[in-house]
Amino acid sequence: MNTRASARQRARFPLHTVIAAASATGLALIGAVALGAAPATAAPRAAAVAPVPFCPPPGEMPGIGNVPAYTDSNVAVFAGGDYLATGSAAESEGLLLVQGDAVFDKANGGVFNVGSVGVGSGIVPPGGTTMLAVGGDLTVAPTTSVHVGANVDGGGAVAAGGAATGAFDLYGATLTVDLGRAAAMAPNEDFQSVVDGTSTTLGALPATGTTSVAFGRVTFTGTPGDAMQVFDVDGADLASTFEVFFEAIPADVPILINVTGDDVSFAPNYFSLNGERVDAFSSPNFGNAASRILWNVTDATSLLLGGSSQFMGSVLAPTATTEVTASTNGRMHVGGDLTYSGVGNEHHNYPWTGGGSLGCGGGFSASKLVTGSGAALVPGDTVFTLAYDSELDGREVTGTLSLRADGTVANGPQGLPDGTVVHLTEVDLPSVPGVEWGPATISPEVVTIASGEVVHVTVTNTANTNAPSAVGGFSVAKALGGEASALVPEGTEYTVQYRYLLDGEPVTGTVTVRADGVVVDGPQGLPIGTVVEFTEIDLPEIDGVAWGTPVFSPETVTIADGASTLVTVTNTATDAPVEPTPVDPTPETPGDGAQGGGSGLASTGVQAVLPALLAVLLVAAGITALVVRRRRTA
């Protein structure tokens, strides 16, 4: 941390605090999602770097280069409507925040860089944080690729309120979609009101210098002193000017130009500050000039920044639909749609030294570190809540940050006044199966805001395992009973269905067991506390066997740490009842055979045969008796 630079900045720029106080309500809501981007072409990747965790102090702004060197978490580019990058627009340095939809559709295809860029100021968001935040849908055309966070350690994350389609390279960071507008833009979901309030506040400031327009040149002449230089100009006069001259401007002070008019079109190609041309990359004061100038387009509904040169200074246009073909250097905060459509034009991120929502205000970011024996049991998307509170203009300001277990950096409010003291606590620890949390360590627990510095806070939680394992399972075996169980072949298969809830969603499956009683494992990686229920379906059909109602022991299983609970399913096999062979007796029909049909004739025939047979038997018996008697007589 460059404490000497910070002290020097506070001493030299009391206006930073003045402007911050003037916009205190809006600034309390500001939190910038940090960005990082990629090279302007598909060149080989340079080694990723970690920029220093603060902004350069006013008066020491870097020129144009290609190495990310400083950190800035405030919003660099804001579109209150939709955002379109087309033509051969090349890159947008710093945090790009879009309230509506964003479309990247380069006319001839290729790479569009966001966050960190191939050539820029090198003032970028912290690595791994959100660098492109879109409240609506995010679309990348088929021949275009969006690179976010190139050459920054951790890359750059992307958040979309709706869907995201197309090709992205985030250099190791994450793309999150379907968040909804507020969540995707957080903590900048109210940034439109910040833009409105800042423009109104600055627009009400009286002019301190004079403005003259002649022969294609607009000249702003300052007054002595160390106060911010304020000028007024009619937007209609800018349409015919191509050169901008600032004369007699005191060293290092911010410069504000309030531009009036409904329709503003401006295409300058030459900027001079106190006799030095400052819009050339070769100028040693390129970055200092860009960071000092602010164009506050107070009431225009249409704004065109034309040409293909370097436009110097930040732009604040709360009600304008804006098209840009020039390269811009500063902040770009517009309330309507924003289109970059030039020839290789770029946005280079330079915070305004006047401070407030346009400045590189102080703030803090935070990330989670999970340690301990149970760290591996904590999913990376587990969310922890870090609460913060501070005092601003005599009132308490509170809020929370959501920290993911995977260490993703989250940004707290940015642009806070110097000296603001922020207290941090962790609340509502998440419940993770198998884990007991030790005390949290917050380093540092108290943050004192210093202008241009983003203090990083690490919240460390120790995850202790509360059992040998945080998962368990169950197994199933078949048992048979009853007098007919011997009729069941050992290879007979039974189907046991199980069901449980996982993260609130029902899960079902089956286990196949055999009559021989061999144990079969069900799922073994279920979280402890999961309740599993069972049913038996599609009982097999076996001759001579009738099945009773299956009995489960136990009836349900509650998963325990490291345990696999055995469930025995008992089926009672009883003898199937023997069903008698059905008989269909035909009753005889009494009566004369001559009087009926075929049935009567058959009955009469039977009745005639039986007496004749009986007579024959009697005769045979009589003959037998006679023969026996004669033998005895003889």
C-alpha cells in the first residue's frame, strides 16, 4: 500500500471529498464490480499480472500502455439502456455496466476486449471479479469473441441478468447467467440514479472561467486558485468546433464543462492544455489530462462523439442516447442506449480526479477462504454473508456482501469519502452436512477508506468434520418365509424401488435383489440426514406360490455418517389354493323316449339295457348253482 501517495493525494485534492459529500446519498449505494479484459487481437497471451490494489493518485496518472498496473473497482462505462459494440470497435477498459441488453457484433468479426485491454491506461478491476455486468441478455455474434480480463491474474467474470450466447474467454473466471437485473448489476443496481444525481449536482455549479468559440476552436480560460475550474458551453456551438484549448488552468485541479442543449454532436481532433497538446499518446500528460476533464451533458437526449481521434475526458450524459466513433479516455456514463461503432475505437479507463461516482474512490473488496479438515466437504458455490456498517454524513449505512466458498472476490461499496470507517462481521453461517464451523477470522475487521485505494478483506472459516464421513448409504437383501418358500428358485429376482429428496428435488431408483439373500448395495454417497423410503414393485409369478405383503426392516432409512444401513425385505410365500376341476353334470330327463328329441332317446336306451343285463346275471347264477348241486349228488 502506497501510504505516502495516498496522503499526498488527500492533501492535494480536497475537492475529491467535496464532490463525494455532494453526492453522498448516491455514493453510499455505489459498489463497483471489478473488471479485467483481453488483448485487442488474438495475440499470444502475456503472463498474467496482479495490479497494485489502488488507483494512481491525481497528477500521476499513467499514459497509454499495455500492462495492467493499477486497480479501480468503480464503473468505467455505463449504459442506462442497451449497449452495442459494432463496426470495428475494439475494446472497453474497466468495468462495463449495462442496465439493458448488450450485443457485441463486430462488422468483420474478431475479438472485443472488456476489462483489461491490449492498449490502455492499465487501470483495471481486481482479477477474478465481475468485469462485464449486463442486466438483460448478453449476445455475442457468431464471428465475434468477447475476451474479459486478459493478462490479469484471475481473469474477468461476467454476470448476466438474462441469457448469454456466443463465444467468451474469461481467462479462468466465471460466466453467470439468469441472475435477474438487480443481482447481475449488484452492487450497482441503482447506478442510473447515481448518474442522474451526480449530473444534477455538478450542473448546478456556477462557472468559474470563460468560454469562447471562434474559427473551429473552443477555448476555456481558467481563473487562479486551487478550486475546480467550471465552464459552461452551448452544445450547438460544439458542432462546428474541432479544437479544444484549455488556457490558464491551475495545476492538477479538476476541470468541469457543463454542456447544455438537446442535441449535441462533437468531433474534436485536437486537445491542448496550457499550451501542450495532450491528446497524442506521446504526451507525458495524456493520462493526467484525461483524468482531469469532465463533460457534463446535462439535458441532451442525443449525443454523438464523432471522428476517429482521441476524445479527452469523462462524459456524463444522464438522458442521452449516445453514439461514439472516437476513442474515449475517462469515464463514459450515459443514461440511454450506448453504441461504439468506430474504426478500431477503444475506451481507455481514467477515473475523474473530481471524485464521486466518476472517481477512483476508496472502497473495499472481500473473498472467502475455507480451511480445516472438512474444507473438501464445502461446495464451491456455498454462500457466506459478510455484513458491513459505516457512518456517512451522520447516518448509519449498512449492507451485506455474498462471498462464495471458491474464493470469488466480491466488491463492497466504492467511492466512499476519505476516512470512512467500515466495520465487518460475518452472519448466518451456512449449514453444510458433516461440517462444524470454527470461529471466523476477518482480516482486517475494520477498514478505513483512503482515496484511490481498494482494501481487500479475507474472511477465513475453519471447517471441522463432525464425523468420519459426511455421507452414507444403504443396502438391500431378500428374505423368504412361509410354507411355499421352497418352491421359489434361488435366482428369482425382485425389484425394490427407493426414493428420497436431494436439494429439494425427488430422486427415485431401483435395486434388484435375488431370492438367495445376497446383499446388494444401493447409493452410498448420500448426504447425512437424507431419508430414504422403499416399496417393492412387480412381484415375480411362481407356480404354486401366493405372495403376502412385503415387510421392510427398517421401513425407512435416515442416512448416517459413514454408514450403509441394511434393509431386509421379507416376502411370505404361501401355498396357492388348489382350485377344483369344474364339473358340468347333465340331469336326466324323465319321460317316454318316443316323445322327446335326441335327449329322450338316449335316456330310454340306457333304461332298456340295465334290466336285460340283470337278467343275464341271474340266469348265469342259477346255472352255476345247479351244476354245484349235481356234483355233490354224484
